[in-house]
Amino acid sequence: MKLDANKHFPNLQLRNIKDEIVSIPNEKGKFVHLQFRRFSGCPVCNLHLQGFIRRKYELDMANIQEIVFFHSSKEVLLEYQGQFPFDIIGDPQKKFYKQFGVEQSIWALLNLKAIWVAIKGNLKKNKPKVNMEGGILGLPADFLIAPDGKILAAHYGKHAADQWTMEELLSKTNASH
């Protein structure tokens, strides 16, 4: 089931990789940027998320909570993503990926932009060890969820590097105020 803007996101209570309860929608009145990424150590995903980490202050100022799914186990994610200042959720069985229509495709890799971003990510010095748990064909997805649970915007990526930039996320959040 793919999610569409203007629908309501189902209420979820999950445990992040640090065993803390995470609620969607956010119980404290924040917007939720729900990201579905690929495997732990994915060079594309981690390069993308490093940009969000560098700009966390802007996320806080925009009242946005980042929740990031990976199709890797908690144990694998704790080593590197456990240091991220976001809620990281491990979903190695891809239960939530399937529930929300986040797919996989050979096109995840067969795209020049995705290849270029993967090369850049692999050239980083401080990068996680690649663990392709769950496979390499996953596609990303982004959802912006209002504090009342309404889905303000939804994006299903067509390749591994097809996700919202920080500017796109902030513009969607600003448009909803």
C-alpha cells in the first residue's frame, strides 16, 4: 500500500535501535520526516544522512523529528548509525517497507546519479562498514507527517539516490505552516 499526501498515517509505536519508544505521529507536536533507506553502510544513504546530521540545527528550528528506517538489524545498525542524532529503526524483515509500499528494483543501482553518489560515499574517510543485509536493490522513500498524523507529502524514490534534499524537506514543511 503506497502512502499518499492528504491521507492519515497510521498511529505507530516503535522501538528505535537504542530501545527507546518512537511514536508516529509525534506526540510532542513535531513534524515527522520518515525516511526509508537501504542497508547499513549503504554509501548513498549514509552520504545523504551526513548532510542532514550537519544541518540538524535547521531540523530542530523547523520542528522536525527525523525517523530513519534501514533494512538491517539493530545489532548491525548500532555500530555506526547508533551515533546518529536521529531515531533509527531496524527492519531486517522489511515489514514496514512492505506495509508502506517501499519497493526494490534493479534500477536502484542502474542510474548514473546513484552510481556517482555511491562513488562519492565510498571515498569518505569516516564511513560505515558495508553490511548488505536485506539486499542492495532497495529504493528510498520519504514522508512528511504533520503532528495530527496527516501525510503532507510522500516521495517514492526511483533509484538509490532519489530522496529529498534538506531544501526540499524544509520547503515542504514551510508550505504547510
